[in-house]
Amino acid sequence: MPTTDAVPTSRNVPEPPQERLRRIDAERPGFPGELLIVFGAGAWLMLAGMRSGLGLYSANF
């Protein structure tokens, strides 16, 4: 006879974001940590561009 109690399984227990990121990174080809390094470099470049005030909408050509 089936029960209606919720039994934790891999389908109904959410995976923590940091574990999901590690799993995705491990499954990708390349070296370990590449995803984090590329994300950090992109975020740094974006913030540096925002701080400089230069960009597509700059009035000083």
C-alpha cells in the first residue's frame, strides 16, 4: 500500500547553488575552476567599465 509521506529523494530536495555550480564545472571540458575564473574576470571588466564612465553613451567622442 503506497504512503503519502514525503520521502526526501534527489528529485524533491533542492541542490545547494554552490554544489550545483561545482557539479556543472566538473562536467565541463577544461580545467577545474575555469567557470569561476571567467565569471570573475567578466564581472571585474563590467564593473571597471561602469566606473570609468566611458562607453557607448558617452558624450565625449
